[in-house]
Amino acid sequence: MAQAVLDVLVVGSGPGGGIAAYSLCQQGLQVGLIEAGKRLVPGRDYNGHGSPHKDWEKRLAAGFKTPVSKVTDYQEKDHFTGVGDNPRHGLLKALGGRSLCWAGHTLRFGPGDFAQWPIRYEEVAPYYARAERLMGVSGFRDGLWNLPDGEFLPGVPLRCSEKMLGKGVAKLRGKHREAAFVSIRKAIPTKSGAVPRATCHFCGHCMAGCEVDSKYTSANTPIPMALRTGRLSLFLQSTVTRIVMTNDGHRVQGVEIVKADGSREELRCRALVLACSTVETARLLLTQNLANSSGQVGRNLTSHFGLTVIGLFPQVRGRDASNDDGWDYYHSLLTGLYWKDKAKQFEGTYQVQCGAGVHPKKLAIKWAPGYGESLKAQLKDWNTTHAGMNMQGMLLISKNKYVDLDPVKRDANGIPLPRIHLHYDDSDLAMANDVIQTCEETIRLAGGTVHSSPGKATRDNLVIDSNHWVGTARMGTDRRTSVVDTECRSHDIPNLFLGDASVFPAYPEKNPTLTNIALSWRMAEKLAARARRGDL
Amino acid sequence: MLDRRDFIALSALLAAPAYAARALTEAEFAAAEEFVELILPGAKAARVMRYIDLGLAHGVGETAAWQRGLAAWAKQKVPMEQLAAKELSPATELERFFGLAKRAAIDAYALSDEGQKEWLGYRGGVHLESFPGCTEEHG
């Protein structure tokens, strides 16, 4: 029997893959969505609402070492090799991928951020707007030129210590620093009826996995919408092991998958979209050295990195500590730094995510001197009056950061593991030292005291963001120096498209998911337009 | 007349089934409860040692370190004040154990309902229609 040929196969069901599958189906194409994991059910498979003490024995017996049920329980382990300054890499194989465990921070890149891209902000803005409407993004309209406002549901106000930080930032501006302090924007509805998902009930577990499915994920919004078109075939617990090329090696013909029972199958398609994540997409291409005439696959890797400074605000002492859960720990953002006035000591920009209060099931400050009632009083005082400032800086793109293949280690299917090389550059350290100074100054200007600070950034105290990797298959107009064109189509293979953040050619300080979704949506529309005019 | 803490402790004891120590011996467990209660009053009522012992039985923490520390404590009941003074530069088994037990106890107590509500004043974990944020004005 002749094998059915789907119009498009999409590999990976995370933020980029989910929206691509939906858009392609909506435009009348027959789509197959391949996901290595299974479907997880919020509230059943992960539920942070539980009691850590009551659930502890059950979790230990199940092999977990952490007390609270989180969707990150399902993240992969031993799935990559790290080289250098302690690279980390989050990978969640489940329908929806890492959209299940993102914090929901939904920030547009601004016109200044696109200056280093081959496409302009105005080209992406309509897709941002469309994505915000679909995702149900809540936030305030802040009027910042390089953090453009979107189509927002009502925003969520700040906690007390965060308001204090805001006062410090106002004084920074008084000293002619370019800076702003705003509430975070999230893809979580704060108003009922705006999107067909539950309204947020402010339990604070967003990143642990939203038990009530209020937070936008690929699994709760675009994939069900794609299924309702009747044009989506889901291949769950199916891992792509090989891209099948035509005999002349010029075009993709399909992929080989390994299913949960170990059997192999070849799926055929007219076009292939890889949306496996920055690291995994590079790995798949490098395994067969595909789409790599530029030699840039795996290169230009970047992420966000950071450190934490904690301040104490005696002004808020004695207030009712009652309920600071909100929508997860980070509620606010110090932003606008070095957008126009570029730093002399380092390249790029950073933002600082800020949080406060007694977070459910996790103390921000876990140690104080002494013992007995005075120890308890001190810890309570510090935790209820603190604000945490977490740097999110752009990691300099350089030859010191890249992905290649481990020459020795392989996965269960015999595919080489990806190897992530991370060596911080001097610019990275200079940026981190600038953050430390800025955070400490902000705290002091607000009338607070610095509780803890790294003091000086070193390669050992910087922490890489394991979920924000971008840039291993960058977009560009010159096929000698880039992997995909401005439509996210491979320069080398005309029916191969990329739908994840691997295509980012440059990276600002802002969280990547909204831009990943907007770009993938745009890519899917351009792909479908090609299909309609017979140009695949 | 029972005070508030006694009442909570009694309620917890009546409500919870007796716990048989898994990683530590019964005698070690009882000594650990006493030691941890001195560091964090209220920890016993919050069943902090149950939480820690369960973890130790499943490889969360090092049982041998607890046993060495408890043996040192059994040998000499050094005042807490003295142990706390040496916390950042511990030289003896018991001084090291003070830091170990304190960190584990703070973690476990903060995760308990009693610790969150009675100690930290936490009133979260409830359904809110909207999040009010900070409604007070501060300095």
C-alpha cells in the first residue's frame, strides 16, 4: 500500500511547533505533529497545590527527591554533555514541550532589538498581536519604546517590596540612568471569558506547571484547535531518529521515527518543520550534517545568564504577610537599561526579574544566624521584607559558545548526544558586575539594605538559563553566514523550515517564547502560501 | 490550661498516625526531635523529623552524618548558644551537625502547614478572584 504523504510534518510540540501545527492546519494543510513524549494532564500528572509533608512519602517512593509535584519532574536527565562553565539544558518531552514549564513571561522584542535582525519589528508586530490575543496575555501598558505594549488583559499589581524597588528605580532615572520598573506580563488570563481557559487564581505555581491549565501552553490552546480542524495527525511518544532525504539529497522526503514500542516507521511529507528546541534541532541537523553549507549549524549559541541580589526593606516590616503568592515569584521587571546608551564595558543588554514575599513552599532566604525563637523571628522578618533581583542578561555570541555532537555518548536510539560548550567571555563578566552594582544601588536608593550579593561576578557564580537557549541555526540573507532565510526556510534545502528559537540571529534581554511563537506563526503562513502556489 | 502551641502539638499528635523511624533508630529519632526542637521551636509539632527521616531513608541527605552528630550530642549536651556561635567555622562533629540539622529543619519546617501558617504567617494557597498586590503605602 502506498504510504500517505502529509503536506507538512512538524517535529516538536513546544511553543514553536504547536503554533506552526495550528496555523498550517487552519490554512488547509494536512499536518503531522511528532512529539517524543506523552500527553500530561494538569492537576493529575503535576499538581503543586498538594501538601509537601503529606505527599513526601509517596513522592520518595516514586523516586523523586523534591517535595512538591511539578511538571519539571518529567524533564530529561543525562541528555546532553556540558563543556566549560556549567551549561544546563532543560528538555521536557511531553505534548506542549517546555510551554508546560515556562513562567509565562510574554515580552515583545522592541524595534531596537530587531536592529541586528534581517527583519524589522514592524514585520513581526502583527504576529505578536495575534499571538497575544490567542494566548491571553495580561499586563499593563507601560509605553516603553523598546518593550512595546501589546493587546493586554488587566495587569497584576506589585507586592510591597517590589514597589520599594520601583521607588529606587525612579531615583536611578533621576541620576540620568535609562531605566524603567514595570509589572511582568504573562500569558495567563486575569479576566474570565477572554480566552477559553480558566482565569488565574493566583496560587503562584506557574512555572511548576499550572494545575488548572490557566497558563498558555501549546497543549491547551493551539494543538486542540489544530485537532478540531480535522487535519492534524498526532504522533505521540515518537522520536525522530533520521531525516529522510530524496536520492539526490536536495530535498526532505520524510522522517524516520521510533515509537514507544521500539518499532520504526517512516513518515512522508512535502515539507518538514523542525521545532525541537535550539539544542535538539541543531543536534538533528548535525547528525546528518544537513542544511549546513554555511558551517553555522550549532554556532551563534546564546542564552540568558544571571545571578541574584537580595535586598531588605525595613519600611514594609510588620505588614500583613498574608498572601504574596500572585502569579509566581517574579512579578516585576527592571528594564530599559542600556537600550539607547550602550555600555562601554560590555556588549548587549540585561533586565532584572524581581520578586518578593513568602512564596508558597519555598523560602527565598533560608538561613539566619542563631537558634530558637530569635532565629525564627529573623527568618520571618527577612522573608517578609525582602525583594529578590534576578539578572537576565544576554550572553555574548562568540566562538566560545556552541553546540556540537558528543563523539562518544549516544542516546537509547544510537544518536549522538548534543554537547553544549559554554565559556563565559570577559564581556559577560563585565555585564554581570554592572548588574550587581545596579541592583545594589537600586536597593539603597529605595531606602533598603543589601541582604546578599555575589559582590563580584566570577565564572563560578554565574548561572546559565537552561530554558532560554537560542541561535544555533540563525536567520540571515547571506547563505554563507546563516542557516535559514528570513522566512525561516533552509538556504540549502527548500522544503525544510525551522519553527523554534534556533533561528534567532541576535538576542536581547527579553524572554524568548513570545517571539518564538510569533516567528513560527509567520513561518507557517509563508510556508502555507508557498504550498498554495505550488512552490514547495 | 493548654496554650496555643500545646494545643497544635496535641492536635497534630492525635490526628497523625504514629511514625516508626526508617533511617534512624527510634532512640536516634527521639534525640533528633529534641535537638531540632531546640533549634526551631515548634518543629516537633510540625513533624519535621518525620519529613527528614523519610528523606534520609530514600537518600535525601546522609544518614551517617546524622548518626555521628546525634552520637556526639548524646555524649555531650553542648549549649545551643555555643554551637550557634561556631556555625560558620565548625571544628567538631557536633558543631558540624548543628549546621546540618538546622538547614534541614528550616527546609522541612517551612514546607509544613504549621511552619507556613504559624511561623511565617502565610495565608496563601487559596483561590483569589484577583491579586490585590501591595495596598499599603510605605516610606
